[in-house]
Amino acid sequence: MPGGRLTQQERQQIALGLADGLAYAEIARRLDRPTSTVTREVMRNGGPTAYRAELAHHATERRAHRRRQTAPRRAEAPPRADDGRDPEAVREYEEAFTALLMQQGLPKMMSRVLTCLFTTDAGSLTASELAQRLQVSPASVSKAITFLENQGLISRERDERRREHYAVNDDVWFQSMAAAAQSNFRLAETARQGVGVLGPDTPAAVRLENIARFLDFVGESIARAAEQARDVLYTKPETAADSTT
């Protein structure tokens, strides 16, 4: 199975497959690529109805160039007493956010670190700053960072002094939806494999084919909705003052 970045020719094949109404799994099979690769490519470049091979190729090159040129964000200092925030209210909110992340399946320390990064204005802190804010050992922070980085929930950056920072960005929620869509496609692909194994005319095969069709539809719906709503993550909410001007 080929690896590495998609070529321009592969992107043209993806565009043709979408135009023919093929599912992501079928396009991926023809390219000998993972379904997740095709899903991610389409979702990052306009979605299934607006995907254009040439535009997608140029957009990928621009993103790569921007990542090389963009300077890492600087971590902010710990909140000051005069920042206008109620320390007790902030603490209660962070506890509630942490509890919610734990309910979603994240271990406690990983949830605390992620909450700390999300509720920091800069969205970026060093390991020592995280340890100081959370009042835990550097080893605990290091373990949590490794886990979160492996899950794609945070990224590692370096500032001008070569210090490592760990950052979150709003796109993690889009990536979460993309992962959910990919999970549905993988389940559909596995269910459909059972049709050939069990025989296309058997009740079990019919059941599996219906499951596969359902999961394909749900996956496509999630993918389209996430792509259409992605810009919301980077839009400044309209305030009451804005709406009256």
C-alpha cells in the first residue's frame, strides 16, 4: 500500500470518483489507500460536493508552507489577580470541563491538562507551566502530554528560545468529527466484507449489507456537516453590541 502524501494524479482520481458518486471506501480501494486518507483529503478541501483536485493540491501546498513559516505562539503568563475573572468561578468551570472530558473516556490527568490548555487564552503552555498551574509533578504532565499528542489532541511547538510548548487549536473538534466519520466507514467496510464471506443471499449477509449502507450514509452525513460547519470554529461570535451597529 503506497504511503506519503497524495499526488496530484491521485487527487484527480478522487475528484472523478466523487463525480461518479462512489463511496470513500471504493475510491480508496481503487487508489490502494486507506479509506481514512481519502476521507480526510475530501473533508479538508471542500467536502464531497465541492472538492476540486487542482484546488486541493494547491491548498495542501499552501498549508505546508504556512506551517513552516508560522512562528509558534507564545504562552501567556498565569492569570493575574486583576484580569477581571472570578478565580472561584474559573476553578469551578475547569472542574466541570474536566469532568465532562472524563465522561467522554479521557483519563483524569489527560483531561486536566487538556482543560488547562483550552482555558488558557494563548492555548499554549510549556510542560513546566502546566505542572505549575495544575500543581502536579513534571512526570505526570509528561505522561499526559505523550498520551494527548499520540491522540492528535495537542501539538508540539518551539518558540524562539527553543522551548517546547504544547498547544491546542480549535480544529481538534473538526478532527474529532472526521475521526467519527472514518470510524463509520471502517465499520461499513468490515460489515460489507462479511457479505462475500457469508453469501449474498443469506439473511446474515443482507443484515450486514444494510448495516454497511446505514453506516456509509451516517459517515457521509457527518463528514459533510463537519466540513460545512468548520468555519464556525474560527468565527468570532457576534455580540449584542455588534448586532446593533
